[in-house]
Amino acid sequence: MSLLKAGVGKEQVLTETRAVVGLNDVSLTVPGGAMYMIMGLSGSGKSTLARCINRLNEPTAGKILLDGRDIVPLKPAELLEIRRRRISMVFQHFALLPNKTVVENAEFGLKMRGVPLQQRRKRAEEILSIVGLGKWCKHYPHELSGGMRQRVGLARALATDADLLIMDEAFSALDPLIRSEMQDELLRLQRTLNKTIVFITHDFQEAVKLGTRIAIMKDGAVVREGTPQAIVADPGNDYVSAFTREVDRSRVFEASAVMQPCEAIGKSGEIQIVRQATGKIKRIGFALDSSGRVVGLLDEVAFSKLDAGSACEGLMSREFVKVRENTKLIDAVRMNGPQQPMAVVDADDRFVGLLQAEHILAFIASSPSTVASAHGVPNV
Ligand SMILES: Nc1ncnc2c1ncn2[C@@H]1O[C@H](COP(=O)(O)OP(=O)(O)OP(=O)(O)O)[C@@H](O)[C@H]1O
Ligand SMILES: [Mg+2]
């Protein structure tokens, strides 16, 4: 510790003391309900960090606060209680018990907690059907594919009702198709279960797809931490930009990152008219009702007729595509069959901006540095 504090590197600490620096000065806050990704190359310290959270690894120094309470000084009995009730872990290689059936595996955490057979069986069967294995309860792990075994592992962790789930490379052993299905499954489950998940992966694409925040590790230290959008927009260093380069930006960024502001230009009866504020080669805009909800699309022709004094009602097209501001760009493009300007709305269905296919394309093609500055993606 004193060598590290004096700034001596990991390699030299090893030569001088034969101690491996697993983690060095890592400080992170995982918000409740987050899907928090810890990403890094092999040996960067991801598992060490994950295993510190439930103290499978004892930290040499520092604190681990669970709901504000330091769990490092806890006695074995208290720690056991936390492991049983608060934190559950899903491992890369499933760690199923081969001589127990699927349902017995799924209820194992509950059994350890002393939950009576009937009660734990009911719970395990419920969770197994949620993960799509309802019909496999009486089978044995060797009768299942890798993806199915992984789902049993997931069910076992979910069945315990622990509010913190640590998933160490839980999907890494799966083939790409099943892996992608499991990712979708986890996102779906998370929407209803709302647990706090710490998910370890060496795959940046996976981190971007699943994560609400990502911490990127290198040599036992965190080199970048933030939302997927902020990290892709501004990697901050070469190590991180090597990962972000390959990312499909249309799957990372949302409509709000590309939409263009509109300005209110007047009223036609009860209808408020807004028009694209920038790039006015062609005038386009929307008609809004008194509470700011979009009622129609106005094109160049409509604007000329409006100028000539016609009423908005008869000019606007009611066939327009509306997307929420948190819609991923790729989904916005898919929804926009007619290739018209799209109306971007907030959670209350109120108009917030205008989105055009050509701007999405330009955004996806632009380099990270220009994106961050041009669109003000917050660097958080
Ligand atoms: N029990 C141990 N004793 C000594 N050193 C260890 C131990 N476990 C891990 N290490 C070292 O700690 C460092 C981080 O290992 P860790 O397993 O956390 O990496 P990782 O990021 O999870 O890698 P991977 O992607 O390969 O799983 C490595 O240098 C490793 O050699
Ligand atoms: Mg690991």
C-alpha cells in the first residue's frame, strides 16, 4: 500500500513485494436500480472488483458501502446474512449443481436461507417460467443447452429476491445469437424487477447495449466512467476510444441527441405553429394544440399557403411519425416508413423537437469529437 501511495507501478510492486495489485484506488457509486457495467480487458480487475462487493475478495484497504453502511468490518455471520438476502451472484460458467434438477438448482439460494420447500418451490417455478424454462423444471442441467443453463443460473439469482445482482461475464460463454436473446431477456426482466445490477463484461458492445452507466477498467484502475452516450461521444483517452470506434452509434444515441429545435412562429386559431429553427432551406414544422401536443405536419407548400392567409387546419398532414425523445436512433429510423420529418415528444406527449433522417445519417457518420461539441452531449 505504501509503495502504491508513493506512485510505484503495478509491475514494480509485484517484483518488490510479490503482491498483485488487483485494484488500485477504485471509487465508484452504483445508483439503485442501475444496470451498472464494469468493462475492461482480461486481467484488468473486473472480477476482483465484483468479488469485493460481496467480499469474496477482501479489500486490503478502503470501504464498501451498501446503502451507506460499510460492509468491510462485518463479522462472518452478518456477512453471510447479506450474501443470502441482499446480494446474489451469477457466474460465467453457470455453477449449477449437476445432480440436482433445474427447479432444485433455481431454489438453491432460498433453501440456503431456510425457506420451506413448498414456498421456495413455488417461487423457483415462477421465476423459471419468467425466464422461459417453465417446462424444464424436472430436467437435469446436462439435458440443457448452454443458454438454458445460463438462464437457470439467472433464475437462481433472481429467485432469492436479493436487490443487488452481480453478474460476472454471465453471458460470455454463450453463442452470439443466444447471447443477444439473453441480453434482451435481461433488459425485459429489469424493467419489471427493477434490481440493481452490476454486470461484468469484456465486450464494449454488450456494455453499451445493457448499461445505464459503464466503468471502464485498465490495470486495476477505472479509466473512464459515465453513461454509454457520454463515453461514446467523448472517450477521453486512446484506450477507451479503441472500444468506442466499433460501436453502432445509432444504437447508442437517442432522438434527443439529434433533434433540432423549432421556434414558435405564430398561431392559426387555437393551433400553435412551430418551424425548424436552423437550416431553413426548406420550411418544415408542426402544428401543436394548446397543450403542446402535435396535431399535424406542415411542409413547404403548407407554409406558403399559410403565408397567403389560409387556415392551418386544412393544410397540415395528420400522417406523421411521432417518437419519444429517448427513442434510439435506429428505432426512430425504422419507425419512419414515409421518410418525413418526425416529431419528437417528451414523456407527456409534448413536442420537443424535429428529427430528420438526413440529420441522423450525418450524426452517425460524424467523428466523436465533433459530435460531443456540436450537440452538447453532457460529459457525465
Ligand atoms: N487470487 C489471486 N491471487 C493473485 N492475483 C490474482 C488473483 N485473482 C486475480 N489476480 C490478479 O488480479 C488481476 C485482475 O484479475 P481479475 O480476475 O480481476 O481480472 P478480470 O478483469 O476479471 O479478467 P477476465 O476478463 O480474464 O476475467 C490480474 O492481474 C490477476 O492476475
Ligand atoms: Mg473476470
